[in-house]
Amino acid sequence: MTKKLKSMLILIGVLLILSASVRTTKATDTYGITNITKTPQTLQQNENMTVSVEFVDGSLYALVKLLVCQLEPVYRCDAFPTIMQNTTEDIYSADYLIEFDIGTVVGFTVIIVFENFTTAQLPETSEFLGLEIVEPVSGSFYIAAGTVSGIEDTSGFSYLFVGLSVLVITIAIKRRNN
């Protein structure tokens, strides 16, 4: 065995030992957020979406808000964020009624208000707690909530169908009477 081959084998062995000793830990962002959840997984028109944010220490924040935005087909956000309630120790939650059109892509951000009234809007980058992040406008990051689904409103079609049915019946009765 050559000296070069021995060195490579030793290096590979050291790398294997180092990689085996690396432990994974639960991700925590800069602001002490350990987890963000959204339920249900599929967004339905005219139904609530619940977003929960879990902190290492939720008492450090004066207020936590949820800002829900339409990301596609046109980018726009609500005028006022929803204030999240401290439902249990270190967990803030909010319900949001999905009133967007079917097929709309929806995302949200979390706004943290500190005791000194400074704020942070999260996520700040394209990587955040392993969540799917979208960037509809350069420098604006949102947690992907999903695409709105539901039953299309066909009331206009049904009125047309009823109108045509009445017309056909009226013509048939007139022909029968002639």
C-alpha cells in the first residue's frame, strides 16, 4: 500500500467518524421560534386556516401577528395583520378565514413585536425552519400556505340552464297548440 493511499484511507476514516458524531437538534431561528404549523393542510374557500407559532420563550414578545397574502395570480396582502393569541405557554395561534378565489396561491408571514416596539417580519430569507418559502417579489419571503380549492360557483350557469329550459318548454307547448 502506498503512502498516498494510506493517507486517503485515514482521511476517509476521520471524516466518517466526524459525520457519525454530528447530532441533529431541533431547529430554532434567531427569534426563538421552534415550530410553525398550519392546519388544515389543504386550503378550502370559506373555511378557516389555523396558524400556530411555538417559541422557546413567548413572554419575550409584546405581540405576534399573522399577515396572509395572495401570492398568485396577483400579489397583494391584507391591509391589517391578524393578532395572534397566546393560546398556551409559548404558543401563539390565529384563525384566518380563506376568502380568496379558487386557484389562488396563498402565503403568510409572522410579525413579531418586541417590548421596545421594534418589529421583525419572518421569514427574512428563503430558508426558515425547513418550511417551504416563496418569494413573489424580490426580498419578500412568505411561508407557503397552499392553493385555495373548493366548489366553483356555477349559479350563473344554472340560471342560464333554467332560462333555456323554460324557453324550450314554451316553444314546445306553442307548437303543440298550433
